[in-house]
Amino acid sequence: MSQAQLMDGAGLARRIVEETAKRAAALTGRTGTAPCLATVLVGEDPASVTYVRMKQNRSRKAGIESRHVALPADTTTAELVDTLKALSGDPTVHGILLQHPVGPHIDERAAFEAIAPEKDVDGVTLSSYSAMSFGLPGFVSCTPGGIMRLLDEYDVDPAGRRAVVVGRSAILGKPVGMLLLGRDATVTYCHSRTTDLSSVVREADIVVAAVGRPRLIRGEDIKPGAVVIDAGYNPGNVGDVDFDTARERARLITPVPGGVGPMTIAVLLEQTVTGAERQLGLR
């Protein structure tokens, strides 16, 4: 069997951002108001600071205003909630992104729930999760939404397929499973307590690795012809899948980097413009 075709998330993300920039320009031209994404960061974790800066830069290039709120590391849950509620009530802000993790002393769920659903462009609130689960209008979690766009780009129809999601986080594993279920896949969730993970993965037509453990999924565990989505990112540009061995068996596979990562930001920007269009009465 020949090597798997690479799923070019970077290329697809560029096209999505280009179209998003056109929509942002049209919105600004019609209303005199540019879409605005507010980013909130607690503390100065180097990776988070870099990630937020990258999102700000991408926003500006897409014609989206970026407002950054930097809070000290000792910010309390109540203080963070107040900040997010204030942004939710600000009509000049159309999307809100709380960079996570926020620190163990903060109730992250309480913070997320302070974001108004119509501004939850990162898809982290219970309202957004419910919408994803029931197939209702709303914002999707950005990484799961990006994964579904990649599947569509490469004509992978989940209907009737066996999909195995390795990971159960609230913003990646759980919602991507619900989105796949909504597209008629038969979904199995796996996690750190799954017995004999390899045997479950071997039955998968679609594998989504989202557990945060480098090279956990081995090539020998991949069903020949399967589609492999590696949503993991570990130090050294290493994903959750052993790429070299998995590529020998899969039909399609995402690289790390250049696969899922760029799609996450593209969906964030796209949903920010959608949020602005709705709030300004153009949708």
C-alpha cells in the first residue's frame, strides 16, 4: 500500500481566512464597524502568550480588530468572570476568546459560562456544546469544527463509518465526537482508562487522536485505509500519532504541524465574523 495522502490543513486554512477577510471587509464597508475579537489571558505562560499574539496577528490580517485583556496570574475567578461579563455586554466586541489553561485556582467552567453564547466564537460554553450535540445553530468548538472541515475537504463522509476519538476533553474530544455522531458516524470514545486501546483503534475507519500523549497511537494500530486526524501537539512538533509508521497504513493523515492547528485559528476568525454579522443585523 502506498503512503497516505497528507491532509493540508495549512492550505485549507489560508483559503478560509481569505474568504473571511472578504466578509470582514464587506461588513466594515456596510456598517462602518469592523468585527472585533477580544482575547483574555490570565498570567504570562510563555506558550499562551505566543499563541494569543499569533491569534491577534492573524485577526488583523483578516480585517478583524483585536482587543487584548491581560490579567495578572493571581486573578480570582470572580474577577475573571466580571471581566468576561463586561466584554459580553460591550456592543463593540463581537467575539470573546479566553485563553486556557487559566490556572488551577480558577474555576474555568464558571469563567467560560460568563461568555455570552452569541460571542462564544471559541465554542466553549455549555450553550455551544448543547448546540453541537443537538445539531442546532451556534458556534462549534474551533478545533473540532476545523477537523470536520478537513474531512469535508477530502470528501470523507462519516456516515456509517466507525470513528474512534482518543481523548475526552470538553473543548476537543467530547465535541468532535458529537459532531461526528451528528454526521451519522458510529462513535467510540477512548481515554486513559480504556482497556486495550490498540484493539479499539484497529477497528476505526476514522481516528481522531486528541489525548496529549506523544506517539500514543502506533502505526500498527491503524486499520489499512483509515483516515487519521492527529489533533495532538507535544514538544518537538510531535503529535499523538506515530506519523511515520501510521502513514504506511492510513489513506489520509494530518501532519503535525500543518494539519489541524491552522484550522483551529481559521475557524475562530470565521466564527468571529459570523458573530459580528449576526450582532449587526446582517444575518
